[in-house]
Amino acid sequence: MRRIKIKFMFMLVFIFSILMHVQVYADVPYNGYTYDAYGRSVPTAISYEPDKYLTGDDIGVGALKSPQDMFVSDKNEIYILDSGNKRIVILDENFKVKKVIDKIVTEKGEVTELKNPNGIFVTGDKVIYIADTENARVISINEEGKIQRTYTKPTSPLFPQNIDFKPKKVIVDKSDDVYVIVDGVYQGAVMYDKDSNFTGFYGTNKVELDTKMFGEYFWKTFIMTKEQRRSTIRYVPTSFTNFFMDKDGFAYVCSKYDTSKSNVLKKLNSMGDNILRPSKKVLGYGDLETARYVGNEIKTSLIDVSVDGEGFINVLDNTRGRIFQYDQDSNLIAIFGGKSNQVGTFNSPAAIINLKDKVLVLDNKRGDITIYGLTEFGQYIHKAVKLYNDGLYEDSMEPWKEVLKRDSKLEIAHMAIGKALLKTGDYKGAMKAFKLGYDVKDYSKAYGQYMAQIVRKYLSLIVGSLIAIYVVWMVIRRYKKITNKKSMDKENLYGAE
């Protein structure tokens, strides 16, 4: 009986420690988790919770049918590409209907219909670009639905002519250059100038060879015959699934996993180079642990990306319906969402976008939008990251400490506190924080600074001690020399007598 009571007490202590470690949100239909330095999932508090759930009927436009994409303008207007209904629904920031564009008119005044459109983008002067997939075109229209320009399959020999032209997504930069993701095109996004002329490809993914692929390459090169080589698999770069253009003109692109999990999210400059440089080695984006269902591997499949005004990057996983949020150093900030029929999860997520500090996710099977807001835990993380990125290192420590009160083992919080302490000169404290955050690189940096600080602090004492030792040694040596001289003088004196 006594043994049972002891086991029961241990169980209570264990449960209490878990509750102290992670803040619980009973009404949220998913668990909070993150990944540690070894790529293992660990529980954490929830950063986002569902605020609102809207259908087309709730909005007042009737049921949405297979909606495929969303866009939020710089004036916080929400554009919904209601593909099945062949229309565009425009809402204000309070989700009230402003306009419905359900009639597209050509330059000649003829009515034309959208056919399974998949992507939408809106410029600052309210020109709407639509990737009209099954019509094999991208069109730009005004808010009256009149077509301004049409972008079609390039006739250039640079473009593969053996594939159907099926544009999926579209973005436009400040120079009115148009970038289009085309299904089956692996060379990168198809580029057009403002006059709809094809100008080339943008941001091509590279094939990253793993051990298996290298072995197959060696086998094909040196062992196989020409006929055998023709029948083998040809490795091509992974095509983009979606992209997002931020206010500074950088394009964020996501891809499905191929051989490298760290290759599926990029931030591209105007030259198409990836400048998303992590502060430490990134194990990958999305879920790092692979699950199995009925013998099949379930991998993360990133289908959309968005960036809010503070630079937080949100990517949407179609496989498990989860949203992964990162900062500009690729540090994982939050994971939320999931797949089910409960509010806050999805049946078939299709698009993600930010509205101020809210995250909006579109479900194309249910025809609804889920709006997520920050929890108190998430607000502290965002505040801390923003202060740190603004160079206010000491100010960022207080919100990070609040974060640690809610999750004492969150590695990013320890890393950030360590960096703040490093900047302020508390190297010993920084070493402790980096150790808790498993940040080996920055721990080494703090250790080097700490040792230099120790040397500087005790340098005068060390130098003074060395001088004192030298003086004592010289005195002793001088004394011995004088003593020896006197002894010799005495010997010489008595010897002379």
C-alpha cells in the first residue's frame, strides 16, 4: 500500500512538472510543439489559437467553391480567388464585402470566363493579376474586371515547348515585372516584363546530390550502356510550389521536399540568389520527423508562404495541415494547425496570408477561412524577437524571460538571451544561456571573450606579480653574490697570513 502511495505521489509530481513546463490551452484542437537541436519534437506552449472561422455564407456572398488563393493588399483589403465560382471576392479588413468581380471582359469588350484559376496578386494601384490555369494564361484586370494585359506561353527556344502552359501562381515586383510558376517547368519562375515579353527564368532550384543519387550517377556514367542509361530516372530540380513578394521586393519561395529539407524555403534577391542565411545550421523546414501511415512515408509538403510586416515567415504544409513560422534567421518560432474537422484545423489547406498580426488560412474543400491570433505566449515571443532585431538587446531580455516562465526549455529563448548578454558584455551569463540553447558556435565565441576578459582583469596583477618575483629573484641573486664575495675575501685574507 505504501509503495502504491509513493508511485502515486511520483506521478502527481511528474504531471505537475509537465503543466509547469508548458502552458495548456484546453480549447485549442492541437498540441504545441517545437524541435530541439537534435531534430526531436518536444512539447511547448501554443503561440497561435483560432480567433474566427468564416464561410462564404458568413461573409454574405454565398458558399465559396474550391477557393484556391488569397491576397492582402497594402490597404489590408482581402482578395479571395473563388475558383469554382469563377469570381474574385474583395473584403475589407473587418471581413465585410467591398466588391465581387464575377465578370471578366477582354480588351475587345467580349465576356470571358476564368477556368480553374490558381493564383492571385494585387499591385499597389489595384491591378489584379490572375493565374488562369486551364485557360493557359495570366491576365491582369482592373477592379471592373476588364483585362489590361495577357501573358501566354513563350515562343522562345529557351522555354520548353513540349509541355502545356499551366500557370499556377503569380507575383509582380515594383518594376511591374511578372513572375509566374508554371506546372512542370523546373528552370524556375517564368519572367515577363511589363509589356508581357518573356525575359527568362528566375531563382532556379539546384539538384542536391545525396549518397544514393551519387551512386546511381557513378553507375550510369561508368557501368551502364547507352540504352540502359536512357531507361533510368533523370534527376531534375524541384519546381516551386508557391511564392510571396514582400514590401522590400524580396521573393520568398517554397518547394516540396526532395533530397534536402533545408532547400525548400528560400528568400531570393533580384538576381535570384538565396539570402535566407541562418545564424546556425538549419536541420530543415517543416516537420523534421517523418511519420508513416499504412506503410507509406508522410513528408511535409509546403504549398504556400507569406511574410508579415515584422518579417516573420509563415509556411503552410498540405500533408498535415500545419503552419510553421520562422524568423529571418530561420529560427522556428511556432507550429500550429492540423488536419481534422474542428475549428482551427483543416480538411485541405490551400493558401496562407497575413492580415496585420493575424494569420489567415484558406481551406479549398470546406470553402472557409480560419483566422488565427497570437496567444500571450506568442505575443511575448514576437515582442522579444522584434526588440532584438531592432538592436535593443537589453530590452529584449524581459520578454524572453516571460517566455521562459511559460516554457523553461525553449532553446530559441536561451539562444536569444545568450546573444543579448554577449552584446552587453556578460560573457559568463552568455555561456550559460548558450549551453541551455545548445548553441555550440556562440558558446565558443562567448568562451573566448570570457577568457580574454579574465586575462584583461588580472593582467595588472599578473604583471605586478611577475615584476615582484623578478625583483625578489634579483635581490636574492645580489645578496648571494655579495655573500659569496665576502666569503672569498675572507679566505683570501686568511690564506695570505
